[in-house]
Amino acid sequence: MKYGINPGSIIPSDYCYNRINDGIEFRRDNRLFRYLGYNQYEYLGEGYPYSGYIYHKPVKSKKEVIVGEWINGELKYPQ
């Protein structure tokens, strides 16, 4: 169990650089994927120098909101 996570129980959306889900503590480490849309994910790996916004879609909402940003792997506005 690398990173303390059972590989069979990983839900990619919980470990995306560009997503925050309700009930999951967002930490800088263990970010492995980038959500591409329509249930598609790109594997980037932990510690990837990702740049882009962090989105959250509140429960019962159709609209996503920007809640943070990564710039070259540095978290600029942590949740």
C-alpha cells in the first residue's frame, strides 16, 4: 500500500490536482491525477509540477467554483 492507500479503493476524483470533493481533506501530497472531463483522468503522479486552477462542485450545484490554484507545483491558495 504505497502512500497508505489501497490501490483497489482509489477514486481518481479524490486525488486530482484540479478537484476538491466534499468529505475529502485536500492535502498537497497524494495528488496523482488531473480530471479531463466526462469521467476521464490523466495520471500525472505525486509531486508533479502542475499549474492550473482547483475546482469544487458543491453538493446539489451544477456549477463548479474555483477554490485555489497551483503554479508549477506550488499550492497558492490551499483549501
